[in-house]
Amino acid sequence: MLETRYTAAHDPRMTGVLSRFQKDSYCIFPGFCDVHVHFREPGFSYKETIRTGSLAAAHGGYTTVCAMPNLNPVPDSPEHLALEIEEIKKQAVIRVLPYGAITVEEKGEVLSDLAGMAEQVVAFSDDGHGVQSLERMEEAMRSAKALGKVIAAHCEDNTLVRGGCIHDGTYSEAHGLPGICSESEWGPIARDIELVRRTGCAYHVCHVSTKESVALIRKAKAEGVNITCETAPHYLVLDETDLEDSGDFKMNPPLRSPEDRKALIAGVQDGTIDMIATDHAPHGLEEKRRGLKGSPFGIVGLETAFPVLYTNLVLPGLISLDRLIALLTEAPRRRFGIAEDPDSFSIWDLEATETIDPETFLSMGRATPFRGNRVKGVCMATVYQGNIVYLREEA
């Protein structure tokens, strides 16, 4: 019998969907919510489109995602934002909520029209670019506070990156590759925590990857600072000892040390890390064939997130299944003020095992460090607002 973890599954309208999934190993979950994806449109549709990105999300059990603003044009004004929203309305098979950029063209110099975009965006971010100016970030925080919006920060100090392509650690030293130091992440977090104290802004740290970041956020929370954070599946499961000279392993921030990974897991366990987001960031196939040094930063993650996390965190007993579901559903919705999608859920066979094969992805992106991994947990169907948006062929 299907194990139900979602009360709306008892809705009579869902009977036809659920009747075909009566098996002891099947479980139904609320639609997952990812507050950090890149759907590349408008501007970079050769990497991903809103349609392919949203289909990939449905394949992974997601019914709401929040799309970052590193697009062309950047959604830094109502006029530019309208272009993205038009494409979302035309193409998305699930709920896609856009971010507005913090600064014009994400250059960190002039504040975007935050007030003009506030009603149509989930939050503000310059993801892909750290806001280097303390004064500009404080200005953005004060505006976001007045508008009741979250600032979601890509924390990166450009002066410390120095052309790095992976973590500044044992692999970079052994292979003669330029490294990215941990301080390039935790330094801006320390700066921004002080700004949050000053402004009272709702502040969210994207893709946390270092032990120092976790410690800073834990301390700030204990002191009542209005801060939340996310990490991604790859930072919880992999570290620099897993690196290969392949674009499949190049992301920003990079995979860090085993000690960093352990600190991230501890942060998930004790609640310092509030949610898990994929940072789904597809690129063209040729772009990602240039190794660690030559490939652009970014991997895909929507279609592998749950099975990777279930296999590597839940089954070994590091966290409970209920905790994982909360990290993927309740926590992101609560922080970003995102309502649950009615009649929206996914059905999983938790006993089924499969090998991760990027050629089966619905995303246009293929770069994943989990290529070839054997995982448990297969998405059989995803329903969004009563409509089946993904159905496994053999189901």
C-alpha cells in the first residue's frame, strides 16, 4: 500500500493518479521546492529553456522552483523582468518564480528597480556575482527590508578568487591548478551578518560550502540575526577527494575539503543549514568538455537531488527521511513566503535502484558529478495542481 505523507492525496480527484501506484515501496511527498535554479532564458537558451528546466524539475519531484537572474537581459527592471515572466507563462509546466537582480546588470554598481519588481519576484539576488561594495549591499538590504523581501546572497570576494577553478586544497596543490580559498566565501558572509544586524533585513546565504561559513551562521542565529542558508547535494555528498579533471566536477563554490563536508552535514543535522537547493546550472555540452580549468562553473541537479540525498544521507542514518522532506519542502517555502501548490505531489519508489545516466535527463544540461552512481529512489510521477507533469514510462 502507498505510504502517504501528504494529506491532499486523499482528495477524490487524485484517486485515478494514485490507483496505479499501489506498491509497498511507493511513497508520496509534497511537491519539492528549490529556491536556487538557473533556467537560462531569456538569453542563453542553448544551455536550457524554461520548458526543459521545468520538465527536469518535474522529473525530480519539484513543483516550485525559483529562477536566478543571471540572464540577458538581466531582470533588473519591470521591463526586463516582464520578458522572463512572459516566457514562464508560455513554457513552464510547474511553478517558476523569478528573482529580481540586486544591481543593474548584476554589476554591483547601481541598485536595480527593487520597488518596481517587488510584487512579481520571490526575492532579490545577484547570484553568480557577489556584491563587492559594502555600501551597495547595505543600500540593497534597507530597500529589501522596506519591501518585505529577502536578499539571497552569492557570497564571493572577487579579490580572493584569483582565477581559481577548484578549492584551494590538496587536489589543487597536487595538480598545479589555481585554487579558490574558503575565505572568499566566509569573508563576505561575516561582512553581511554585520549589515543584517544594522538593517534588520531578511538575509539568505546561497550555496554554503565551508566549515567557517557554517560556524558564522550558527553563531549569528544564536544571537538572533535574521539569517538563513542553503547548501547543495554535491557539497553534502562529495569533497575534493572525489575530484576528476572533468567539467562534471566544476561548480562555484567548489567542492571543498572532507572537513568542510562534515561541517555541512553537522549543519544540516542541527538546523544551522535551513534547506537544500540544487543550484541547477546547465551549460552547453561542448562548454563542459574542457576539464576543470577550461569549463564554466555549474552542474545540473534537479533530477538527481532526492535520490542522491536519500541514498547518501537518509539510508546511512545521517538524517531522517522526514528531515530530508522538510529541507526540500517546508523550510524553503516558509523562508521565502511561498505557498504550497494545491494538489501537487510526487510519487517515489524508495526501493528501486538505478544508475544515474545524464542521457536520461530532461534538462539540456548533462554535467553531473554523480554520473554512473547507483542510487535508491526513483520518481514515478509528479503532479502539479492536479495535472500529471511527469510520468515514468514504465509506470
